[in-house]
Amino acid sequence: MRYSIRARLTLWYGALMTLVLAVFSAGVIWLHAYWGAAQFDTELANLGAAVSRVMQEELGESGNLERAARETRSSTDVPGRATAVLRLDGRPLEAHWQSFHYDPATFDALRSRPGFVTLSQEHHAWRLFLQRDSSPAGDYFVFVGGTLDQIARQRALLARVVLVATPILVLASAAVCWGVASAALHPVRAMAVQAEAITERSASRRLATPTPTDELGQLARAFNGLLDRLDAALKQQRQFMADASHELRTPVSVIQTATEVTLEPASRAEWEYRDALTIVGEQCGRLRRMVEDMLVLARADAGGVALAWEPLYADEVVAECVRAVALVAGAREIQVSSDIQPDVLMHADNGLLHQLTTNLLQNAVQYTPPGGRVVAAVKADSTAVTISVSDTGPGIPAADRERVFDRFVRLDAARSATTGAGLGLSIARWIAERHGGTISVESNAAGGCLFVVCLPRAGRPVDTAV
């Protein structure tokens, strides 16, 4: 069974208070007994010193041991305290025994253990003190004693007070802790109610932060930040679905239209069927490329793409991509050339680096008019490799240079007329960042675009989503 935080705090605080009060009470009772016994011993020692002093004075006047003992007895009668002057063999000269029962065995016990001794008689504890004095009339013992009943009663009363007060204090402290915990956790309950009311249809709602400077305020801000990120992710997902649906609708419509038009008459010429199938094939190829790009983006968002790190030569990778894209660009009378620094060794994922370079080259070829030029370059220093692709296309306004890396973004009519889906640059940025690098776009001297990719030569994998 799991208790609430308030109940657990109260139970822990109550247990801690019980332990503290138990230790404190035991300490108080022990100190009371210790100090009470020490004070009682001091009192008996002072009484013994007084009896000895009176005895010495009386002996100075009479010089007779028995007479001095009688005078001392009459002068040192203290209620509740036993006093006596004993011979060396233990027989009493004079004594006030009060309720103490004196016998030779008691004397033997006192003489064998000098100082203070505790003896029990008829359920009463007596604290006894024996002191030997010398005089011209002869040596003698001064005996004093007192019952410890009063100290025992005080200790018992203190124990009863502690036994009664401790549960009351524990319950009172638990009640205070319950109230304080309730007040402290009230904002948490309020935030829980607010959080439960937030759904995908009300993702813009946020938790209230009445005390933004304390820990709960920090928790609310962190939770609101999480909601902001989730809201942005939901909006991105909705936009991605809408854009994907829009992009997929065009080739599907073309395929359906071409098929329906071709099949409408009973028969057609062979060349008409070939034209229709050519259109269907082109659109299927566009659909295939779009689905593959969307699959890459989906795997990137899910973190399911593991990089296969290996040593490779970046100049060879870029040269292969230039040769492959040049075949397609030649049909549009676009020249694709390279300016490559040789023997550029680095660590990277070979397949992803090919895809990154190919995407940049295809993007440049698509947006370069016939007769234009695309140049790929590779440069390196001791720590980084720079891959750049420059074209003579229409260029990108400075305000839109960051947006081109978003999904399904095509900025103008010249770009929307192309067959791409606007996913290649998004994938290129993800590949660069996954390798621990950067990608940027700027204008070149011809007014076109210059895409620059900077990658670390040693390879620094970074978990990132597109």
C-alpha cells in the first residue's frame, strides 16, 4: 500500500519526533538520577563534616569520648537523616537512627568499603557514609545516612510525566506536520488538476505559477517548458502530415488521371499506352523517393538510425556523387564540376555522407537554369572537413535561408515547379548534425546559393532529430 506524500511526511516526522523525545526523556531521567545522587552524597558528606566538627568541639571542652558523643547527639538531630558516633569495634556511643536498622553486619560492610555505600532495608534504599576521626580521647567513627525514597519518588514522577507528555507531543507535532504538508503540497494538487485538464485539443494551456521563485515554481516552469516542446512537436507533426498528404496527392492524382484517360476508349495506339506508362513510372519514382525520404525522417525522429563509423576519404565520396549527378544534369545542359582537395581522410558514415552530398548536388541542379553551373568543393584542415556546393540558380533571400531546411519548404514559384518534395535539405541538415557538424547557406559571387557543410574529421556522434 502506497501512502500519499503528506501521510509519509507525517509518519516520518512522527517517528523522528518519537525517537528524539525518547532519547531526550531517557537522558533527562538519567541526568536527574545522576545529579540527584550526587547532590544527596554532597548533603550526607556535609552532614558528616558537621557531626565531626561538633564532636571535635565537644572533645575539646570535656576530653571525654562518651560525654562528647552525648552532646553531639543533642546538637545534630536532623529529620530523616541517621547520625551516630561509633566505637572502633562498631558499637554505638550515641545515635539518631531514625528508621534505619543498625547491626554489626552493617558496620562490617561499611568498614570494608570506605566512602558511600547503598544498602536496602525493608524495601527502602539507604545511602550511608562512614568516616573515621582521631582525638586525644581515642579514635571513633562518624556515621551518617539517609533514605533514597524521595529521589525515587521524584524519578518515578518524572517518568510518568514523560510517558504522558511524549505521546501528546508526538501527536501535536504530527498534526502540525500534517497541516504544514497540506499547505505546502496544495499547489502540487492544483497543478495536478490543471495537468489532467490538458489534452491534445488544449495543448496551449499552461500551469499557473503563483510562487515562481520556489521549488514548485521551478517545477511548474519546467513542466510548462515540456508542454511547449510537446506542443511544438505536435504542431510539427500535424504540419508534416498535412504537407505529406499534399505532396503525395499530386503524383497520385496524376497517376489516376493518366490511367483513367488512357483506359477510357476501348482501344488506343501503342505510343499512347507508352506515354501513359511513362507518366505513371515517373510519378511512381517520385512517390518512391518521397516515401524513402519520409522514412529517413521518421527513423531520425525516432532515434532509430545508428551510424556506421568508418575511416573514409571525403574527396572520393564527393567525386562519386559528382559523377552520378552529372549524368542527370547533362540532360538539362547544366555543368557539374568539382574542386576537391585530395586525400581528405575522416571518420563518418559512408552511406549518410553520400546521401548528404547527393541531396545538396540534386538540390543545386534542380534550381539551376539550363546552361548554369554547379561546383562541389572539398577542403580540410587538421580538425574539420568542409564540403561546399555552389550553383548559379536564383538564390535564396537572407530572411528565408533558415527556412529552407524545414520539411516540405519550397519558397517561390521557381522552386515549387520542381519535382522535389522539399525533404532533401532537412535530411542533409540532420546528417550533418548527427555527425557533430553544421550546415549553412549563403549567397555566392554569381548570385546563387552556396551550401557549406562543416564536419569534424575524427567524428563526434550526436543524438539529434530533424
